[in-house]
Amino acid sequence: MFFISSSLMPNVLVIIVIMVIVTGHCTNGCDESDGFLQSPRGNCFKAILEDNTHNWASAQSRCAREHLFLAQPGDNNATWLQLTLLNKYYGRTQLYWINGYIVNPPLYQWGDGQVVAADHPLWYPGDKGDGFPKEPVTSSGRCMVIDAWQNHIQHHPGRPYRTYECAEVFPVPLCQV
Ligand SMILES: *[C@@H]1O[C@H](CO)[C@@H](O)[C@H](O)[C@H]1NC(C)=O
């Protein structure tokens, strides 16, 4: 027969509560020591800087390898993210793959099928899917990036969405939990 004596009960509860707090903390997967960036709202991102050998498609699998997804930054967190990437990784890299891609020029959509409106306020002025660098859409298509170039932020703060050739490997993967 299994039972817990009433005198032990409070101790058991305390231990359970402590375990929940401790494991909850460790498994939320957003520790800075593991390279994560956590916004004040608790949004959790991770840029993979160590190997910039990923085109857009392989950036997706790179995130999946860490049980993460290619990031989908939006109104809640994209501007915070852009500034954080600038402050943290300035001089190392400035372009980051995110989970949007062109379906039918100039129509972009997120991985979950949601459309990224052409007049979305986070687009860099003049890009809206057709140009960074300014080039025609090729067969590899164009995919979305966060642009954290200091110059661009200075000239157009709060406009982090840009696009890049999906087949290029210059941007690095930006993942989210
Ligand atoms: C950032 O915000 C967007 C909505 O604006 C949301 O879809 C996305 O999941 C958020 N990212 C994280 C890591 O919380």
C-alpha cells in the first residue's frame, strides 16, 4: 500500500513546487548562456552565428536541429529584435533569415501561410519584397531577412523586413522557440 504520512506531506509539496520552478526555468529554453535572446515580453530568439553556410531552406533545418523554428518576428518583437541583433552582433553579421518567402511577386507569406502585407509597416522602404540587393526575382526566389545594418537602422528605424536571394548563404539563421 502506498501512502504519504501527513507529517511528510508539507515536505513533499515543497519539493514538488521547487522541482516545477527549477525545471520550468531550465526547460523554457531561453537561457542567455545558450545563446538565446529574450525580449522583455518573454519572446525568445536565437541567431546561429557560428556557421554562415545556410541558404534559406537549410536555415530552416538548422533551426529544427535545435528543436527551434525559423523566426517569425512581427509587431510585438521585430523592432526590439533588430536593435538587439545590432547591439549584440555588430561587426559579425547583419542579415538574418526569417520564415517568410515570396509566393507570387510581390506577395510574401509566412511559413504558416499568413500573408505578409505589401504595406506592412515593418518593410524597409522601397524593398517590399523586390529588392535587397535590388535584383529581379530569380528561380531560387526571394526570402525574408531581418536587416540589422547600423546604417539602415539609422536611416529608417523600425523597418527591419527585407528580402534576399533564397539560395544565398550570406544571412545567418534566426530561430525562435
Ligand atoms: C513575435 O511576435 C509575432 C507576432 O508579432 C509572433 O507571431 C511570434 O511568435 C513572436 N516571436 C516569439 C519568439 O515570441
